[in-house]
Amino acid sequence: MSDSTNFSFPHRTPVFTALIVILCFASFAWLAKKVYTPHASAVQAVEGVRTPDDRRKLLAEHRTKEQAEAASYAWLDQKAGVVRLPIDRAIELTIRDHAKK
């Protein structure tokens, strides 16, 4: 009959197939990483767009201006009699007005 030693199945085929599958998976992983990873070093400065440091500086300036306005007197509308008071003084006047009622 047939001799079992003449079996023509090459023994390297499973190893070669596994190597090809691993290589394909590695190629796909590399391509996915390349496509989906943001490239911060490639970002160009765009006119009108502020950096985080610029935004922090503007916020600090804005807060300083608001604190100065909150602690000072000023006319907002002199004809209508609307003034800006410091917060502490406004609280005192409000408490005094409510105490009278």
C-alpha cells in the first residue's frame, strides 16, 4: 500500500503562514498608529489662534481688570443715576435697606 513516509505535506507551511499573519498584523498596527496618532510637532501656528500661555495671560489681565472695577466707584449711567459700587459697600447698603423694611 502507500508508505507513510511519502506524505507530501511540507512542514514549513504552518510556520510560514503564522509568520505572514504576524507580519500582516504588525503592518496593520503600524499603519493604524501612523494614521490615528496626532502629530503635535507638525502643527503650525495659525494666525488668530492663541496658545495656552496667551490665554492664561489674557485671563489674568481680565481678572485683574474685573477686581479693580469691583473695588471702585464709577458712574455707569449718570443720567439714569446708575453707579458702580464696591461689593462690600453694596452689601452694607442692601442690608441697611432691608433692615428698614
